Amino acid sequence: MQVRFWGTRGSISASLSAADVRGKVRRALQQALAQGLTSADDVDAFIDNELAFAVAGTYGGNTSCVEIDAGGDDYILCDVGTGVREFATRGLRKSGPGRDPVYNVFVSHVHWDHIMGFPFFIPAYIPGAKVRIHGCHETLEQAFRTQHSDPNFPVQFDDLMSSIEFIQLDPDQAHSVCGVTVRAMKQRHAGDSFGYRFEKDGKVVVYATDSEHDLGSTAEIDDLVGFFADADILIFDAMYSLAEAVSLKEDWGHSSNMVGVELAQRAGVKHFCLFHHEPLNDDDAMSEIVQETRRFAELSQPEDTVELQVSAAYDGMEVVL
Amino acid sequence: MSSELTVDVARKGEVTVVSPVGRIDQETAADFQATLMDGIREIIDGDGHMVLNFAGVAFISSLGLRSLMIGAKELRAADRKFLIADLTPIVQEVFQISRFDRVIDVHDTLDDAMVALVS
């Protein structure tokens, strides 16, 4: 399986400003001046090997949208935040003449940042395209219809020309989609959210965003560890610092990098991926958080366990499992 | 990495000094929090403040940090002080990573914390 991140930002999209870009260019040029670069290859190598990611790239600003590519002819997407516009623009590898893919969307919950990209999801406008929207909330269809209605958006839901089906999932049962076994788990978030565990051919992807964790509840933590067990990648809502999550922003429905690392280590996860980034955090802040999270994983690693791989998702990141 | 923790509680004038020694983690945090809250209730029912002497703490997990936040909130609500002193280098790192160094009153030494209480 492959995982492609089309939107990784939490709560609201966050674009780079002209000043942000200028700052990156300035830092890159300052470093480049000392290098004596003479060829395009030198420039590419310098960008790829010498510049920090926060200078050469960006974590991106689109809200949640993650593609799970399990092979086959159909698509699986987790959430349709603003990142789905990028997916529909650049990611339709399985679409085109003579092809008839199904677009399967799994919705964690219907808060705005997780569905706000759907009005810009081009396949929804294409006659005959098949869109299946899976979710555990009774309000799933209502939320999409409301978004596609006056005064929110000029195109009414019933005017969309694709075939759109809403599929209510039972979180207590396993489901099979595109040859992938999918399980859902209710999470602690205003109005509830649901994490999804995707399994195929011995590979496991867990998408667990918009979830707060009650550290004092042994039963809740044990359930989470079971849901995350042996995941090849755990995509985890690490929006806040631990201090924020247990003080000012307690009950705001989001978790932290430290809690994620501890849960991942208990569950035997291989790759822990920070997700749903705080929009206030710029690229330098994000890079600092990644480094700190790696360090905490070292400090908290249980004896006789394999080192946890730690990364922060960015818009455009691909992970091959 | 077995988790062992002992917690000494002593009264120095108006100040309750809590001195944990060992790891405050998933295995030990519940007992640590129970001891902490016993001391906090005595302070709230009587008088004084609390200082945690962390010189002997080798590691603290998110659950342990949560205990500190609960204790700090309780005492602040009662207009009492909650200070931590003498972090070991690893615990200091964890405080920075968690950003607890921005929300908890941390002092370099126990003496510094005691002085801060009277100043």
C-alpha cells in the first residue's frame, strides 16, 4: 500500500505569505553563496541535501485529505478537506478514458475542515463518476448537502452530475472496500469522530485524526492501543503540545505528539506520523516539533523494542509500505 | 526499564516538599498522583504551598505530567503556589518538549524555589 498526503493542516487552511516565501529564498541564497554552485545538478543536490526542509519546502496548508492507495482500479480517501482539490488536480492516476474508478471517501467526522474541499472535487461534477462517501455519523449526508446549498455554495447538491452514494458504517463491524479491510473506532471529539484502520496483505494504515485522549482512562488507552496495534503507519492528530492539551485546550478534541509517541510505542507501531498540524505553526516550528518528537521517542522507548520512526506529514508526502 | 518510584513528603514550615525518586510513568503515575493529591488536600484544608523536588526523577511520561497539571490547577484555584525544582537533564528535556516549562513554575534548585515562595 501507499499513502499520499494531500492535506495535513488542522482546523483551517494556512497559506504561506509572500514574506514567508521571501524568508525561505533569502536563507537558501545565503547558504548557497558559500557553496560556489556552478551547475543545475549542483543546485538540485544543494536543495535536496543541504537545505533544511523548512527552507527548501513546506509542510503545506491544505486541510485533511489522505489517499490510501491499495492498488486496484479504485480510490480510497480519508476526509475531503481542502487537500482534495489537489488530489483532483494532480492525483487522478486511475482516471481517464476507458476507466471507471470508484472514489471511496472515509469521513472521520463532518466538521467543516474535513469536508470543505468537496465542492472543489472535480469528479463530483462529472456525469457517471461514482463517489461513495462512507462514514459513521447519522448526519453524514445532511452535512454534505448543507454545504452544497444556499447560501453556502452556488451549486446545489442535487445538481452534481456524478453518482454520489452515502454509506453508513457500523463501527463495530469490519468492512471490505477495494479488497481492503476497514474498521472504524469512535474517538473523543466534539460530536464524535472516527478513526479508520485499513488492512491489506499484512500491511496496516491507521488514520486517527481529531481525537483527544483521556490519559487517566486505562480502558480507553487499552482500546486505542488495540486499534493501533502493529500499524505500519499511524497518522495521528498531534495538533497541540501536551501542556496545551491538558490545560488551556483540554476538551478541545485534539491530542499531542507525546501522547501519540507513547501510544504508538505501546501498540508496536512502526511509523508514527504527526498530522492535523496547528495552523499557527510555521515550517520552522513544525521542524522543531518533529525533532523534539524524535527525541522524546528515544527517551520513552521501552526496552527490547524497535526504534519508532517519526515524521510529520506534509502536503505531497508519499509513504510506501 | 522497570518502573520504580518512591515519594517522600515532608513539611518545612508552611511548605510541603514532595520528593519523588525514580520514574513517573504509566506504571507509577497513579500512585504518584494519589500521594500528590493527598498533600494538596492537606494544604487546601490548612495552609501553605507545595514544592516538588525533582532531583531524583529520572523520567516523566505524559501521564505523570498530567498529574502535575491537575495538582497545579487545584492549588492555583485555592490561591496557593505549586513549584517544581531541580529538574534532571532528561526531565528538563521532557518539560521543554511538552511545553510544561511554559506553564509550570520551575526553579533551578530547591533553595531557589523556597526563596521564591517567600519573596
